[in-house]
Amino acid sequence: MILNSLSLINYKNFDNKTFDFDSKINCLVGQNGVGKTNILDAIYHLSFGKSYFNPIASQNIKHNSDFFVLNGLYEKLHKTEKIIISLKKGQKKIIKRNGKAYEKFSDHIGFLPLVIISPADRNLIAEGSDIRRKFIDSVISQSDKIYLTDLIKYQKLISQRNALLKYFALNSTFNKDSLEVYDDQLISLSNNIYKKRSDFLKVFIPIFKSRYEWISNNNETVSIAYKSQLCDSNLKELLKRNIKKDRLLQYTSVGVHKDDLNFDINGHTIKKYGSQGQQKSFLIALKLAQFDFIKEQSCDDPILLLDDIFDKLDDSRVSQIISLVDEESFGQLFISDTHPERTEAAVKRVHHSYKLFKL
């Protein structure tokens, strides 16, 4: 899959800008604040229907404008695909493929496989469990529509159950039967989600370990462990056991929406004991493993976005990552950097065409 051209109208700091891209390597260079990351984010937006950096859709509209439009022209399986995303203040976002609007945005997920490596990824290590769950869910959802549908249903049911618990607390009442209506549906969906996550990690973790060994030259041992309340109990029992707690807290305290991943290096948590270099290598290995998994599942080359990685890694590791495009398994690559000479020197080492965009 290749992104041939991209047009941005009133998107973040762009009035009206069009780019025609190289089929292999594209370098976006310029000082901080000129919009390099915004271009990468627009490409991400076209794949996922939302921004990677700012999920509040209206905040992606340029200041003093009341709408934005993103227009991407792709080549996929020898066919031209035109994706347009538009948003006007006060209205719903619209995503169109070849002129036809999607009824459900979830139907678009996975059609344009993509992986981004960004400084923001550090949140996977530094922040709470919800960030790591979103990572698992985003990888699985790109190739499994049933999983995505179950996940959306589950999240909606949790919101409804929480609203009911709040209603009970506000009105000093309780109806066990009405709560069990949600519980029965949650149990079925939870089992499906838990199994899909477990099966995914059995495949994903060996890929991740292999990528980390390649990046670190076998210097450390890393591991990922799946942490779920369903590992030791079923949801029916958990909900029953925690009903008093849920009523007190006014939200659902157990379920797969509490799942997490433990990231370890040499037997210790990487958040506390990993150096900056080890954490960066860990994150890049995660994202490259994501690339490998999605490619295998979709039978297509995901687009790879590398945002500002030169400032986060030493030159040898950057060169090692860029050398990946020499492998047939990698497709189109987008890189942002503040130094044109550094970027061009790195991409010249690989045997592929490239374009340099100075912003």
C-alpha cells in the first residue's frame, strides 16, 4: 500500500497544502513548530479516523477556521483509493472512501494499516494501564473486525452499568435484576475479549522479543506479561464478589477494562529500572513487532511513520532502523527531523528512492 498524495485544508497549522510522495522514503525536515508532526498526524488520521496526538476532533481545526479537510490518494492492491475526512464545527466528522461515506467509522479501521513511532509512545511505559490496553486493542482491531465490534459493545455496556450504579447511589435505591441485565451481556463479551487478547499476546510476545534482540544486540532479556482479573477467575464471580464495592465506588471495578501489561527488563520493571536507552529500545521493539504482526494479518505493507526519532536515539540505532527499508518486508516510510543534512545522510545509506520536503 502506498500513499501517493496528501492534501490538508485548515488542518492544525496548514491553510491549504498538498504533497506528492515517493513510494518508498519521505523525509519531512524543518525547525520545530513548522508542522512536520502535523503532516504525520494527518496521515495517521486518514488511517484511524482520528488524530494520534489530539483525540478532541475540533481542536485539529486551524485557528480562525470552522472546518478541516484531509484528502489522501492511495494505491492499494493495484487500485486507487481516495479517502477524505472532513469536520465542520458543531457537526459530526465524515469519512468517505471513493466518494461514499462510512456509516460506522469502525468499518474503516484496518483498511489502511499503519504504525507510528513517536516520542509520545513513552506513555506506554510511564502512564497508566489504559494506555497499554489501547495499544493492544489498536493492534488487534486493525485485522479483527469482530474484536473491534465486541470492544465497542463492551465499553458502551460498562458506561451504561456505571450510569446505573450512579443512579442507585443518587436515589438511595437498588435493583439487582436491572444490574444483571448488563452483567449477563458483559460476561459473554469479556470472555471473547480476554481470549483474543491472550491469543494475540502468545503470537506477539515472541515477535517483540526477536525485535528487541535485534535492536539491543542480545544485551538484555525482556518480557511482557498479560495481567487480567480473568486469569484467575470468571467475570460472573468477580461481579458478584465486588457488587458492594461497585455500589460504593459507583463504577464497575472488575473486568477486562482493567487489564494491563507488565513490561520487564532483566527481571525488573522497565519503568523503574530501565535506562532511557533501554526504554527507547523497548518501545521501538514494541512498534516494530506491531508492524510485523499487522503485516502478517493484513497481507499488506503498513505505512511506517517515524516522528522525531533522531533526537531520541543515537545515530547507529537510527541507521539500523532506516536500514529496515532495505528489507522487502517494509513498504513506505515517513520520517520527520529538524536537520536536513542528518536525515539525507541516513536515507542515502539505503538503496531506495526518497524525497526530501523542507518545511
